[in-house]
Amino acid sequence: MKRWKTEWYASARTRRAELWRGVEAQHFVATMRLADTLDEQRVLEELLEGSKPAPPPEARGRHPLIATPYRYRVPFASRFRRADEAGIWYGAESLRTCCAEIGYWRWRFLMDSEGLRGAALHTQHTLFPAPVRGVAIDLGAAPWRSLSEQWTSRSDYTACQALAADARERGVEWIRYRSARDGEGGACGAVLTAPALGEPDLLRQQTWTCKTTAARVYLAHAYEDAYEFEAAAWQ
């Protein structure tokens, strides 16, 4: 049973933010291994694109970095999406929080892979910002923050998923919430509908390397920026 009240939606208003998102930089590299020329690479990418499900109407024509989360109904749940529900685009308001979220899910992958738990996992990620503007609720502000223990649970997403489904029906376009992975309390955004997002700023995209072990995750960018997260904080 939901604990929030219908009148709490009166706090919804149009909000703007810039959100950072990270994607694993493996797709283009993987197809390059199968092609000998740029023309072959292009044909292969077009064939792969044609094999994917079509984006929903509101995401068609959008950059793949924006459209991809909305085109799939995956069997795995996320914080604000039940399994097989419509996709959600997640981002973070700072690079640190974005890295914390990436680091957690890399660590979870390592811990869930019995044959890899004792190893170090090395991955590369592309981080990029995109603007969001739309009707939003802020779970860190009154009256929603009175249920903060539900919104920031490390493992029970039931309340968040029910809220997102309810919010969609009430015209909410995105949800601002506190990261459960960033110990410094950074904020994230769950964008429920593609039209609320602008195009990604590709001129500011960054390549980050990530090393994941059972004890900690380390992310670094161009020998300048780096963040380290202790896995004990996520357990």
C-alpha cells in the first residue's frame, strides 16, 4: 500500500537540470573487431540497428544515447521501473554521483558472477551530460522527504517503482531523488518520458576507466579526475 498522499503531487513543478549518464564503451569496439573497413563497419551498425525493437513514438529520431533506455522493456527491474515496464533514463547531477552509480552496478555484476568474484574487472565508460526540463517531483523536499527511508533503500525498490507508475499517470515527467550509492548524498534524476530530455552534449563527453574488485571500485579520467568507493558502504 502506498504511504504518500495524492495531495503531495501539488508540489510538482517544472524543473530544469543537467544530468550525467554513463554507458559502457563496448558496442562500437565490439563491431570494429568484425569489420575490416569503415564501410563494413557502417553496414554492420545498420544491420544491428535494424534488429533492435523500434523506439516508442516519443523517442523516435532522438540520439541513441537518449532513445536507447526507452526502446527496451527488459526483464530486470531498476529503482523506479518494474521488470518489463516502460524504460527510464537515469542520470546524476554530478560526475561523482554518476561514477558512484556506475561503480555500484559494476560491483554488483562482479559479486553476482561466481567465477569473477576473486578477480578485478576492468571496463571503460563514456560519460556525457544531457539537459532535462519537465514537470518533476523532488523526493528530497517536503512532503516527499518524510518517506526518505523508502526512496533510498539499498535493495527494496518496491515503493519507488509504485511511485513512478503513479507519477506517470499524473503527468510527472521526471523524479529527482538522493543517490543511495553516493555516500556524499548526491542527487539523481529518473526521467520517465523522452520529450523531457534535450540532446546529449557530445562535446563534453568523457572517457572513464573503471577497476572493480570485491573490496572497492576505482574510476579515473585522463589522470585528472578520480573517485574511489568502498564496497562496504554498499553492503
